[in-house]
Amino acid sequence: MWGIPHNTPMVRISASERSATRQRLIDAGKVEFAARGLAGARFDEIALAAGHAKGTIYNYFDSKEALFFTIVKDWCTQLVAGFVTANGASAREQLLEIARLDVEIARKDLDLARVVINQLPGLVGDHRVGVETAIGPGIDLLTAVIVAGQERGEVLAGQSARTLARLFLNVLSAIEQEALASDSELGLDDVLPLVDGCFLRGLVQ
């Protein structure tokens, strides 16, 4: 029987090498998902684009969906980690800061922005569960800001804070999606004024 001789050394991959490979797969996934969406993306092609053999990707991600939602979660992690509120900042100021951070993440990584902003709204069914899990920390952050604003009388009552958080994120994403469109008259610099004028001024007192 053919086999590996017992004295043949096994190739060991260091933690740093695994981390670098994982990041290359994530970066290649951003490009593929941005161009083709979740349904059209080709899992093996992502591995090849990252410089690895077909099948390597399965050592890091169980499925195309797992990679997709990892990318979405990374975006949300950046947003939450980057948020720092100034003492005494109003709910409106804090929500605008979250929107500003979101725009900056989009500006630095357009492929990531096109995955999160363009692809998420169309996902339904079981995929929505993945979406809710991936963006949950962001919704939690927005909800906390709005709850505090309602308690201070800065945000209109009558709707649950979590519902308002979802609406805020939907409005922000829709404006960003338009700003990223190739034929749009808007740019990313227009996002904050529009979020403020179209949504926040009707939400805060």
C-alpha cells in the first residue's frame, strides 16, 4: 500500500501563516462577492484568487455563506470598535458619528462596502438569520444610543429603540448604496448631510 513513510516530516503551518492565509481568502472573497453577490460567487475561485489551490478554502470556511458572513461581521466589528462617544454628546451627535465611521470604512475598502451595502438588503430566508447574527453588535450599539436618547427626552418615544435602530441602519445603507452607484450624482461626502436631514431631524427633538 502506498503511503507516507513514517519518517517523512509533516509540514506544519504556523499561526501567523494561517492568519495570513485566512486574510487573503477574506480579501479575495470581498472582491468576488462585490462583483457577483452571494449567489453568483464561486467558492473555489476565491481560493485561486487568493493564490491557493481549490479546496484550501475549506480549511478555513465551511461554506460560501460562512465566508460571506465573516466579511459582514468584520465590517460590524470595525464599526463598533471605532465608536467613541464624547462626554455629553447628544443622541443625534452619536448617531452621526456612527454614520461617519460607516462612511469611512466604506471609503477605505470599497469592495467591503459593496458587499455589505449592496448585497445584504437582498438576502432572505435562512440568509437573513446569518445577517442578523453578523450585524447584531451594530444594531445593539444603535439601540443603546437611542434608548439613552429616549431616556433623556432627545429621541421621540412611541417606537421601540431597536426598531428605530434598524430603520436608521436601513436609511444609512440606502443612501450609501446610492452614493456608491456608478451613475449617481451623490458621493460619500453627501451621506451624512442626507442621513441627518432625511432621518435624524425627524427622530430627535
